[in-house]
Amino acid sequence: MKTTQRGKIGRRRLLQLGAAGLATAPLWNRGRSAAQLGGGAKYLLVFHTPGTDVDAWAPTGSSDTSIAFSEMTELLEPLRSDLILFEGFDSLGTAGQHGAVGGLTGSTDWNNLYSLDQFVADRIAESGVRTPIRSLILGSVPGEDQRSFWQPGGNPLTPIASPRSAFDAVFGTAPPPPASDGEPAEADPLAERRLRSLALLEGEVASLRDRVGVREANKLGLHAESLAAIRARIMGTSGGAGGGGGGGGCAPGSAPTDTDSDLTNSRLQLDLAVAAFACDTTRVASVQFGHHQNTQVALPGIGTPGNWHNDFMHSDPAPRRRLIEVERWLCQQFVDAGQRLKGLPAPDGNGTLWDQTLMIWTRDMGDGISHAGDNMRFVISGGAGGYLRTAPGGRYINGSGAPHLRVLLTAAEAMGIEDFSGFGDRNLSGSDRQAVEGARA
């Protein structure tokens, strides 16, 4: 629980926590956990964007069993019956300014920055599931300083901004298919050269890790993981159980062509993330749309091109038409990804990818206009292995000041994780470090 410098709970914070309990208690269903549901979701898709205009986004008039969409969010309609909108969750100062690190971590402790995607990916690996790529981080703006995705120890991870580079990393090193007579195909000379080069790099990394400090060793460990993932792709094996087998929907197609529009490139990256799930190449994928401060937007229907932050958020008068249109465009991308998941069989043959995927729309801050994190909003959807409690009219949950970490923990729990130790602000109370029970089936 957040305390003042004197160690006592502030009166304003105490009232907020009390209001949060009263507001959400009727929505909670103390039902089964994800583990009791058989593991919950298998795939996590993180859709990450900057903050927005909270007043324009607000689904005023919504309830636990009905969403009243705003103009900004109404394009989410096709997913209504599998949708939960969250607002009113407080980042407690972790996500209220440019470059804030709390959006996906729920923490500002530089020794404990662990983003949701990486936490989930690590727990999946610890459970014995091995995929060729532990997690994918895609999108954003090339060359910009990234502060959204973190490995423990203060190690920021930068998304792959180029769709073509991402495609090559995920699908470009696939081994040749077997010969028509069923015999193994002849060795690929290119693959053999790549494996020899990898062996040299792996040896150099291992040698360096023995001679550097802890922080540098952690970074080299990330490089070692990347090399291992590349080796797995070249060899055509996941190196463990439960991943990399692909399925009937595994058809990545041809490599995309990079465009001069960062947001269009992120849309292409979203397609790649879904394709990676269909091939069981990874279980966790994140796609960042834009950057918290510097993203140029030129999209059909948006109007005059401009800077998402400087122009659309801070220069345009209310109602901020260009910002509204960008958000509507983002809603359409979220829905399109969901529809693609619905149209693809799950790699294990049990239903569709949609049935096994949790989609979560996260943000780097809440109010992008005033640069505040006291009103964080999220969108969660997907079949999620039966974890979510849904309603035909959609569902709405107002956190009334509860920590936004609770929504992040909801996503982790939906992935079958029950032990949240090591993730989020460790100074919060036990009740603040629980998933939002009203989201469970």
C-alpha cells in the first residue's frame, strides 16, 4: 500500500482505497482461478499505445453488463460480447509523464522493473514450455528511446520497428522441408554457416559474462537468449516441450515491405504477431503503436498530418478531432487482430487462436493531455481459455483509484500464473497486489 514519507497512509489515499472497494465489490465474482480453469490462456497479445483524452474515451453510462461506447471507442463494437473496459485505475505515480516506466511494470523501482510481457514469458518458460522465440516486441518508432518493456535489473528492451526485419527474425530462417520421399532433406549450407557463426558468438558471450559486472552480465544474458532463439529457428526445433510445432494456420506468407508510416508499420507488426502465434513460434507478443512523445501520423481519414503528441494532443482544441480519429483507427486495428485470431486454428488443434489468446490494450500513461497516470484505462478481450467473465452487452469496471497493477496482474493470472512475486510494486498491500476478481469467469 502506498504510504506517505512518514509511513502513514494519506487521508486522500485512504478514501480512494475505500471507494475502490465499494465500487468494485459488486463486480467481483470469487470464482475459479486461471489454474482451476485448466491453465487459462496460452497466448498473450499486448497492444501498447500512448495516453489519450480521458474525457473523450470515457464510456459514460456503462455498467458491469453493458458498455456504452463513446465516439472514440465505438469501433470496438464487433468484440462487444467478449470485451471488458477498465478505467479509473491509478498508476500511483508510476505512469504519469513522458518516459515513465510504470505502464507495463507497475513500479518505479529501477531494480524491479519487470514488464508484464517479460514476466509472463519467463513464467511460461519456467513451466516447461519452450518456443523458438521467448517473446516478441515489435513496432514503435525507430531510433526513439524506449522505456516500456523491461527485464529485471534495469534492462530496457527496444521493439523491432521494421516489419521486414521482424519477419526475417521470426520466419526467415526456417529450415527446408523434408524431401517428397519422406527422407530428411539435404543439409542447408547456409544454415550450417549460420550455426558455425552462432557458435562463435555464443562462445564470446559466455567468455565476456565471466569478466564483467552483474548489470553487464544481465545484458549479455539477454543476448545469449536471443542467440539461442535464432539457433532454434535454424535447427527447426523449439528445444523443449509445447512450442514451435505450428499447425494448420501456420502460413506466414511473404515478407512485408516497410512503409514510411510508423503506425502502418505497427499494423503490419500486429499481423506478424498473430502469424507467430499460429505457428506457435512464441506465446507472448507485444506491439507498440507510436512513441510516448514523437510519432508522425499520416493516415487516411485522420485529416491534416501531424505529430501525435505535439499537435493532436496539445495543439488541437477540444474536441480533438485528429486524436479521436487516431484512437478510432487504433480500435479498428485491435478488432481486426481479434478477427484474425478467430479465423485461425490453434496450433494444438483445440479450437481457434482466439479461444486461447488474451488480448490487452495497455498505455504508457492515462491522461495524455495533462500527462497524468491517475486514470489508467485498459481494454481486455479474447477467449483467454475461458478465464474472462463476459456479458452479451460487454463489461465495464471502474477501479475508483485502485492500483493499475491489479489489471496487469489480471492478465498474468489469465495466463495461468498465480504467484506474482517479483512483479510490480513490492510496497503495495496484499489486496492491492491481487488480480481484479470481477474479470474472472
